[in-house]
Amino acid sequence: MFPPIPENTVRAARASYGKGNVYVRLGDHLNALVSKLDLKNPVLKREGNITIFLGLLTIIQHIEQLADVEMADSIQQRNDLKYALHSPVSGLRLDPAALCTFRQMVLADAEYRSFFEGVLIHLYPEIGPDETGKNVDAGRIIHSICENTIHKSILDAMFRSIEALSADHFNWLRKIAPPHWYERYARSTVKTDSIITIQQKELSQEEISEDIQHLLQEIHQSNSRELVELPEIQILNRMWELLPRYKSTNNCNDCINKVVERRSVIS
């Protein structure tokens, strides 16, 4: 069972959202819902509440179309999610790769899949758009999150590469950048939780791939060690090398998050 909701979290969430918020309602009934799970499930007995926590976050990711990093940031920033998770107002710190690892286990391990299906049945109806979680397919949810996370990770890597080049190698970038890059990869003047705007998130994988290929080819042809060794370019290049495998398998057998620095799993 989850501990009682901290008083400061209660005050912060209800001041912002009131009792009608879906996650506030979830927080009020979380322990009653958890009690309906199969407490004899080997995964739950072996690993405890952390699996329920990761299962619940996976549902929220699917519903809100959040990538792993976005989900990790949200549980630190959003008071409604802190309330739902019974976490302190300071929030919880989560390594985004823990979410990917959980998805891998659901796909690869029958016990994990059975556990997650139970979480879907009892928790999904509380926050999902459908009336029941019984017909929600665990595999489809996992694949949907993986595709979304990979897409946003690649976009974020390209965005940060352009930003780094603009700061230190603007004249070189100006010579090789197509005109549409100035709008496509410009920082929004409106402050948001993410450096990437909604419009930028809607870029297709094909559009981003063409841009990455062009940028990396130009860097290679420049014969500039300084450009090649930029940390942002090295991350982008590593993701580009991995992308064909993700496209061909599309089954979350590996975490794209592994190419970037991790945080502690949870604290």
C-alpha cells in the first residue's frame, strides 16, 4: 500500500485543481484500487510497490502521450500527479530508463505481463478515456509509448545539436542549414515545460531523419574534429546509428535512453 498523501501535497494539489481533477480522484482511491490487485502475483511479492508505481506511470504515459523524460519531469513538476502518487510536494526523482526497462520486462516476461494486465484492469478505468481497461491491450500500449519516446528523443537530440551549433559555430551552420531549419528548430518565445513546442513535436519521423542525415553528412564532410566531438553531436550520431534497429524491430528490446546520462532510478 502507498503511504498517506502528505499534507503539503494535499494543499498544493487542491488549491490548483480541486477535487474534480482525474488524478486527485485517483489519489483519493489509490490504495482501495491497489488492494484489488492480485497480491500473490510473483512480481508484486518480489518487488513491491515500485512495480505498481511504474505500471501506473506507464498508463499515464500512454494516455497523455508522454515520453520517458517528460514523464520523469512531470512527477516532479505537477501537483496533480504528486497527489495521485502520494508523493511529497518536492516530487519524486525517477531515472527515465526505469520506465523503458519496465516495458521491456512486460514484453519479455509472462509474470510481468500478467501483473501489468491486472494494473490495467483496475487502474486504467480511473484515468483512461474508455469505460473499462479490460479491452486495453498491454502490448499495444507498450509499443505506442516506445514509438513516442523514440520519436521525441530523436527530435530533442536534433534540437539540442542545432542549439549547440548556433551558439559556437553559427557561421558554419548558416552555410549548411536549409531555410526551414530556422523556424523548425527555433526555441519558442513562449516558456513551456519542454524546450520543444507542440508544433515541433508534430514533425514526422521522415522530416527529422532527413534533417539529421543532412546535418551529419555536412559535419563529416567538414573534416572538423571540433564539430564531431561536440557532446550534442555525439549523442545525435549515436541515436542515428541506432534508429534503423528501432524502426525494424519496434519492440522496445533496447532503451534509447541508454545513450544519454541517467539519473538515479528513483528517490
